[in-house]
Amino acid sequence: MEIGFDVAAAVGMDEGEVATPALVVDLDMFEANLARMQALAADAGMALRPHAKTHKSPDIGRAQVAVGAVGLCCQKVSEAEALVAGGIGDVLVSNQVRQPRALARLAALAHRARVAACVDDAGGVAALAAAVAAAGTEVGVLVELDVGAGRCGCRSADEAAALARAVAAAHGLRFEGLQAYHGGAQHIVDPEARRAVIEAAAARVREAVAALGAAGLECPRVTGAGTGSFPFEAASGVWTELQCGSYVFMDADYGRVRGSGNDGLWGFGHALFVLAGVMSVAPGRAVLDAGLKAMSGESGVPRVAGRPDLVCRGLSDEHAVLDDPAGSLKVGDRVRLIPGHCDPTVNLWDDYVGLRGGRVECLWPVSARGKVW
Ligand SMILES: Cc1ncc(COP(=O)(O)O)c(C=O)c1O
């Protein structure tokens, strides 16, 4: 099949014809991951609001909603705009929004979708209230609690309760509950150590819910959890909504995190790859055409899917160097690399190439690529 220079792939093409490097999704594994997380959330009696910071794609978001997600999370207002433009009707910005321009855009977005955001101080409540008053809209608000990660969030239950009262009293703001996410817990390799961190987080959430009750406020929702820790949040009886993101793709870093068995983390499989081609070989070494402009390196080098004998030694801008002790690779061969960290890898690409049975089935734009404000 003929392709132009600006397009890596076309629907209907064989995988072997896709120009390398390319960001590819194994659609069978991707769909299995979607179905598995949805089933686990349903079994736990919890809502699933997947995090779109992982994929930045309304196409993927719509697939998540189609199997039962209540809406999506994202981190930035510009991401939320891309999701709503792509047909997502319910978006939580699971983050603080403090820039005037972003506040105005968030408030305006509420004309088109159900939107919510987080606050962790009185200034945030006042800023959101002023933005929605100017836009003539209403926005949902989650009071964020620092459950041990030491990032955003109220540091005490009383602080959270005082803030919730301020939200409930503000015109145009809907108090929707607590945001309680522990980022530091997600990649703790040992599951028992991870469980202990989430149990400590749950104690903080319980205290905050009790403080809300003492202040005369119901807590309709507690939202949080990621791919590494969600079974522990689900078991706590405290959280009502899961925000897992990486489960759709499962990167190499999550491949190192242990679940309850020996079959990978909670039964999810790798679905995102950088398809790379061999461009040069030397004794014991092969050089690939994909480097740091094709995948992020801050969480470590990629793994070569299905080839434990091939070890990535390092990434530079446009190259990956593999140890190939048996000299098995030749120029023109292709390998699938499992990137170290999926979120920043995706943000480097314009499109996903969806593959099934060795053929290109779809191309999805990374619509929120670069939407970082
Ligand atoms: C607030 C919030 N919720 C959920 C997630 C999803 O986590 P994961 O991709 O580990 O599932 C993240 C990831 O950074 C996050 O920041």
C-alpha cells in the first residue's frame, strides 16, 4: 500500500508496512484491560472514572465510557477541553486550577459538559466561585486531601471540613466530596508495603469524612486510586470511585510492580508499544530507530516485548541500543518496545496506530497532546 511521508500508517495496512518508529496499540489486549478494570470496579461496587492523563484521547475515553465508566479524569483544563470536544460529557480535573485563564476556560466548559475540579485552600474556592459567576455556570468541587503523598491537598481533616463548608456556601459551586489520591504508593513494588500505605491513607480519609459529618455535611463521593493500589482502596470501604489510568496500556515500570499473583499486576497486560526498526548492527549489538523523541526515559529504558534475550542499554534522541548477544537481529527487523512510562511517551506522538491480527484497524489522534495548561 502507498503511503505519504507524513503518515506512518493507514487503515488496512499490514503491521510490517507501518513506518517505524510508530506508537502502536494492541487492540485485543487494550480491550481486555478495559473490560477487566470495569469488571473489577463493578465487583467492588465502585464507580470507575479512568484517568485520561494516560492516553489523552477522546477515542479511548469513549471506549472506556462505552464499557461503563461514569466519566473521565484529567489533570489540566486544556485536556478537559479536548475530551469534551471529543464527546466526553463528564470530566473531573483531578487537580488544582489556579491560573485565571484556565479558571475562565473551565467555567466556560461547564456550558458544554458536567465538569468538576479540586481545591485545597480558600483562595482556590474564591477563584473558582468568581470564574463561574463570570461565566454564568456551575462547577463541581472536590476538596483534595493530602493522604500522604506530600503533593497538593489539605493537611488535616479540620482544614478539609472548613473548606467543604466554604464550597457548599459558594454560589455556583457544587460540593461533590473528597479527592484522595496517593501517587507515591502506586509503584511500590511489594504489595504488602503498598497496602500499608493505602491503609494509612484510608485512616486520613475516614477522619476527614467524620469531620465533614461533624460540620453537618454529607460526603457524597471519595475519589482516587491508581493502577498500582486500587484493590486496596476498593477493600477499604472508604473510596467510592476509582481513577486508574495506566491499566489501559501497562508500561514497563508497572510491569515491575507486583500484584497478588505471579502473572503481572492484577492480570492487566501490555497493550502499548513503540514499534521500532533495526537500523544498524554490530557484533553483540543492534541499534533501533526510536529514542527519547519516541518514548520517555525518566522511568527507565524500555523492555523488548517477548524477547528477554534483548536488553536495552540506553536511549539517545533518535536511537535505542540493544544488547543482542546472539546476533539475532538484522537491519530491517522490527521489535515492539514496552516504554518505561506510558503517559509522557504518549504525549510525544500525534497518533496511535491500532493493530489487530497484524493489521492496522484504526488511527486515533492523541488529541490532548501538548495540552499541559
Ligand atoms: C490524581 C490522579 N489520579 C489517578 C492517576 C492514575 O494513576 P495510574 O496511571 O497509576 O493508574 C493519577 C496518575 O498520576 C493521578 O495523578
